[in-house]
Amino acid sequence: MRRLILAFAALLPGAAPAPPPPPPADTAEFAWFDYRGGDPSDALPLRPGGYRNPILHGFYPDPSVTRAGRDFYLVTSTFAWFPGIPVFRSRDLVHWTQIGNAIDRPAQLDFGRLGLSRGVFAPSIHEHAGMFYILNTCVDCGGNFVIRARNPAGPWSDPVWLPDLEGGIDPSFFFDADGSAWIVNNGPPPGRPLYEGHRAIWVQKFDLGAMKTSGPRTLLVNGGVEPAKKPIWIEGPHIFRKDGFYYLTAAEGGTAEAHSEVVLRSRSVTGPYQPFAGNPILTQRDLPRDRAMPITSAGHAELVETASGDWWATFLAVRPYAGDFYNTGRETFLLPVTWENGWPRITAPGQAIPYVHPRPSLPPQPSPVPTAGGFDVRDEFDGPKLPPYWMMMRNPREPWWTLSGGALRLRARPVALGDNGNPSFVARRQQHGSASASTELRYCPRRDGDEAGLAVLQNDAAWYLLAVGEAGGKPVLMLKRRTGEGEPADGIAIASAPLPAACGTPIRLRIDARGGTYDFSYALPGGAWRMLRHGADGTMLSTKRAGGFVGAVFGLYAHADPR
């Protein structure tokens, strides 16, 4: 009844608005989250009928695409983030709408205490006879598996494990015209590897009724397209059929600047496969490193045919802000495929991947949440659940977040950002080199060590946290940082400011990314933004320094001192 009386009183002339009640003890309340981003390439003119690359900004690596009727579906890697394996749908290959996550139940896979760059690698999606399949590898958490769903939005089944693929990664289906199903994947070479990065491509039949592999495994490629040159890390294979040939595409050269895509073909699904003399069909390693606005490390492609017979390819690449430094992770790009004397090509030798390109000849279908170019996205937390692009570190073991009253509430728990666990932290990707993330927080720390706020994080050992905490029994704003495994799991304070406002008073927090530097600001009620730290080193959040296969994320966090 008290709430009704306060709401009515606020309508009376001259009545001061009643302050909202403080959040419950050990709870951080976030009223909204605002993301804004842009890049220098946004200034390039976009002609009518064009699109911008990448089509999925930010940490969306290893894209796999398939067509079912008029719809295209795409999935990417998420490693040890949960929910995992985002599923996107599109009608035009340019605008993508996330319709779900294939790994959205904690019991499907157990990421345990894995590093954030372990877990689910390089999923592949396929539709066959009205059923959708995703093949994937859970690295260090079970091996290779298949899940399926009638509706690609989910729910997806629990994993069916594929022990015949032990030691392999990157499985992909091929459904032949005779109804047979095959799995092609990266695996150990026959015998002892001859050098570091020596891998092989194998194929084996799959029994869709029994949901298991069957028959012998057949070696298709040993090492790569030019074995004498000791090619490394051939992976991400896909098979498709066109004009009587079976085409095998695969990534080669590792995931850094030497990355590429190669193609081979055969008259039989089991080979022998002959490589294209013009390989690689996609790479950026033959371009000068000092070019303006470079796109590098391109590879891991999958080709798809439209209903009208045009061919396109999705693939990963990165956009460094300097040298080989990038914080946005590996992203999803799109280019047309041309055919030359029976062979596909994505980029010609020495051709740079364009930031702008004419769209496919498909009816445009804008997506509700933008994924390319410069854009703003604001979450008001007024729905029944978080949008599907929000993630957390590894599987949750208990409910610690709620949405109610137009706010997101996180229960502060004694799990820190650097604990290799599942902290009270929900995040969305940093999708631009120049980006801003802000929120409004209400929180009352109870003791020293309690904290809640806004973080930018690449992995457990590489992050910044702008948080409200307590020091000496008084509320304080802190900027903390962790730059390696040798530092405390809850980070080291590098800046602070006293908070004169009462406990639980709303405070706005903001992190601004500018390539390799980050700024951290705050604002008290009715006040202007104040800078707490300007020009902090952001290269520690890059793949070059932090390692792994993920990209930086912005997120909301709450932590309770374990004492």
C-alpha cells in the first residue's frame, strides 16, 4: 500500500518526487545499458544497393551458413561463453537477426572452469529434410557432437557425442543427392605428425537414423594443398557439389595474418581431391602491412548458393587499429564468389577485402538490432528476459540475475572476474574500435571488497572494472585492472574517487574505447560526466597481448567479498 500512496503523492502540485527504495542488500540494480560505436570505414560512401563489411561486427568468428528455402541461417563460435552458438536468420545475406542460441541450457554442455577461449569451436549448421543440424567440437569438454532441431530458433537437442572423431575438430555435414550423409572434419594425420601444425582432413559416413558415424574414415588431405611446403592447421572443411564435382574448401595457414582459404575438387565424395592451381581463393597475407584501414587474417569460409544460382561466401577476418592489434575479435564478412573454369574464387591475388560492396540480388530485409556499420543499441531491461546477444562467463550454476520493474538486478556473489568461474557478470560484445558503453547503477556495498559496476573484459586475466565499492566504511568509485594470471583475481585498484551521495543513489558509469586506449567516466545525479582515468592502455585487451580467440566485451558486474 505504501507504494501506491507514494505514487499518488508524486502527482500532487508541488510534491517532490519520492526517491525509489534502495535495492535489496547484496543486489546491484542497473536501469539501462547503452552501447554506441563507429569506425573510420563508416565514412566510406555507401551507394544505393550496397552493404558494409563486416556484416557481423565484433566477436563473431568461424561463421557457418546454410540456406533452407528462402531463408539463410548462420552460426558462429562462442567458446566458453554462455549461452553459446548464436543462431542468426536472414533473407538477404546482409541483415541478420539473432533468433536464439543453440546452447542455452546449462545441462547441454559443461564449460566448468575452462579458459574463455576453450569450449565450443567452429560450429557448422545444415538443414536436411526439414531438420536442422549443428555439428561442433567442445574442446576440453567432451569432444565432437551433433545437436538438432526442427525449428532453428530452438530448442536444440542435447548433444549426441561422436567418438569416432576423437582428436578432431571442425566437423561439417555433407548430404549427397543419393540421400547419404557424410561428416568431414579436421583430425590428426596418419602416423606421427611431421611438423607443428601438421593436420589432415577426413570424411566418414553418418547414419541419420542411429545418429552415429558408420563405415571407414577416409583421408582426403594430408597436411594441405602443397605438402612440400609444410602447410599448417588445415581446418574448417566443408564439402558441396556442383556440376558433377565435389568441392572441398578449408582454411589453411593458422588464424593469424597468414590465414587463407583453399579449395580442392573430386569426382567422388571420398576423393582423390585435386587442389586448385590458383589457391588460395581467399587471403590478405599478400597485401602490404602499412595499407590504410587494413582487413587481415581472412579465412575460414563457407560458400552458399542462392535460389537464383548466385554464390556467396561468409568468412572471418579482423580489423586492426595498429599493426596486428585488434580488440573486437574475429568478425564475420561477406563477399560474392566468382567461378573461373570450374573453380570458385572469393578474392583475387592482391585484392583487398572491400568495406563496401553491392548487395546480393535478394529482397532486403533490415534486422531489428543492427550488426554492421555505425550504430547505437540501448537496452532498457523492460522485457521478460535478456536479449539473446547478452552472455555470461561459462555455465550458471544458480539463478543470480532477475529482470523486473524495468531494471536488471545482479546478486553480488563471492565469484570474481578473474576466478575462472561464473561471476555475476552479463556482457555484450564490443563491436567497434571506437565505442562507448554506459549504464546507471544503484548499489550499496556492505563491506570492503564488495563492488558493482561496468567492465570491459577480454578474458579472466585481461580486464578493466569501473565500480562502486567501499573503502574504510565509505562508498568509493574505483577503477581496477587485471593484466595477467599473476595478479589478484579481483584485480588491482589504479584510480579512485569519493562518492558523496547516499548509499543507493543512482550513478552513471561510462567506458569509451578509442582503438588502443580506454577512458573511464562517471556522473552523479544531475551532474556532468567526470573523467576518472583518461587514455588507459587498451592493447592489453587485444588478441595480440591477451591471446585466445575471443574479443572484448562490455558488461555489468556485481561481487560480494567472500569473508
